[in-house]
Amino acid sequence: MLRTIGIMVIISLLFTSGCGFKDIDKRFFVVAIGVDKGKEKNYEVSIKLVIPSSAIEPGKSKFQVVSREADSISEALQTLNSEVDKELDMGHTKMIIISRELGNEKVPEVLNGFMRRRDIQRIEYLALGEPSAKAILETNPKSERLASNSLFLIFGDEGTESPFIVTEYLYDFYKRMLEHGKDPFLPIINIREDRFEINRVSIFNKEKMVMTLSSEETAIFSQLAHKHSNIEIEASEGDKRYALSVDDYDYSYNFSDSNLENPKINMDVTIKTIAVESNQPLFDKDWSELEVIVEKQIKDRYMSLLEEMKMNKVDPIGFGLRYLATHQNGDQDWEKWKKIYPKVEFNINVNVTLKGTGAIK
């Protein structure tokens, strides 16, 4: 009896299929995906594939970029899988780039194609590419040791840290597209010679891109959205020029909506600085004069950006979300906020403290 059972088990094992596991040398790791507007079909999808190499040197990263046009993201990726000799593995994908041209038209559709896929982790960095997403993927900076590692270091704050670089993730952008009171935004990647230039941000409503910030506005947006403190502030009055490095930055705000015809957002900004550049002696001067100059100019810059966003009916900072969180009437509060926001008046109080004049007088 036992012998018969053993024979049956052996026979069943012979007809049992494997688990589908593929060795690492039979996989192509996709590190970045780019989506452009297709010439003949809806999309041109490009993927950046890592080619393993024993030598890891700056400017010597090995990769392959393959592209395919299709009417859907899934169709393009499935077709690309048939054009390479290894299985596409997206478990290491850390970057999704959408061309700025496509960003003006079909961002919700593109995101839908990624959010539903099981092999996309949704923690990928998301950005707009100019002139195209494919061109960004094909760029190989001289300092890059691994394929697309430059972008990972930039957006992950592991390498450079700059107020002009604003990081956005796939999951957060999609969440902003759906929820009330907080609109989405994306950084813009440009190619400058053989390196990346990232110092602007585009802001979206729930359907399309509505405004693009300059580099100066992007730095202010970074302060408001993420309280980025690694910044330098330039100020001037007449022939006086100053540059201040920020040691500490914070702000808070509250709503004053008792009068629905004149609602207000009262914002208090606190900045502690050290002078890093000046064409005037500072050590034995009255610093309060400089502090007043800086406070006024910061207030004017903040007011300009906030009024521009209000005029375009977008709220990437999340004032509306805070309003809903501090009120308890659900959809009624949202309808009320939509009437309040176009009328809101920003009262900004900036308090700048100069702690020192740097290494010299």
C-alpha cells in the first residue's frame, strides 16, 4: 500500500508545473519609465533597462532605452516585453516621467494606467520631462555611476538638497487628484547640455496643468509646501545688496471666516538668518533696518505667489484641506470653501531675525 502511494506521489510530481520563478540573469530591471505623446497612437512608452556591469565608474553606466507606441500604457508595456530577450521586472522602478506636452492633456489617463498595475509600487518619483520623457531617459550625465541614479539622488534628497527641487510621488499626486482641498503639482526636468536642470514646478487642477512657476516662485512654493529651510534669501534696497542664509524657518496660519464676504487667512512666518553676502558693512550697524527690508520683500513675494494661485483656482498648499479638517460638516464645508477661496484675503506677518554677519564683519 505504501509503495503504491509513493509511486502515485512521484508520478504527480512529474506533472506538477513550476512556480514561474526566473533567475536574476533572465530578468531586465526597469529603473525608469517615460511616457510621451505618440505620433500614430495615443502614447509612446519608453523604458530604461539596466545592463549589469562589473565596473562602476562615473559616466560609465550601462543601460538600454526601448520604446513602443500604443493606445494604452498596458498595451505598450506588454509589447515591449516581447521585444527583449529577458523578462521585464518593474520591482526596481523608481521614476516615472511624463512629457510636458502630454502633461497638458492626459495626466489622469496616464496615471490610471500605472495605478492599477500590480507590478507598480506607487512610490515612484513623478515628474514632467522637457523636451520629452524619452530624451530624459536617454541622457547620461558624466557623474552618473548607475543608470538613472542621478535622478534618484536628486529627488530622494540623498545627494543635492535645493529649494528649487520639489519631490513628488506617484501615490501622492494621484491622491491630490482625487481629494478635496489639495491640488497636485509636478517638478519639471530639463536637459542642459549633458545634465539635468530641475528648478521649476507645474501646478494642476483636478484635470489639467494650469500654471508653471518660475525658479524664484518654485523656491517660495517649496518653503510653503514642505517648509524647506535650506534656502538663501536675497534682498536689496537702492544700491544695497544682501544675501541671507536661513538657519531656521517655520510658519503657521489660521482662518478668519466669520464674515463670509471678507474671509482671511492669517499667516505668521518666522525666519532666523545669517548674512552670507553684503556690499555694505554690517557688524556695527543697526540690523533692524536690514530685517525690515527683508521682511517686506519676503511678504511681497509670498503675496504675489498666493494671489496667483488663487486667481488660477488652485490650492497645492492645502488651505482647503486644513479648512475641511477644522470643520465638521463634510460636503457642506467643501461647498462653503469653494465660495470662500476666491474671496480670501491673505494677511502675512513676516518676522526675520538676523543672528550674525557671517565669518567677517
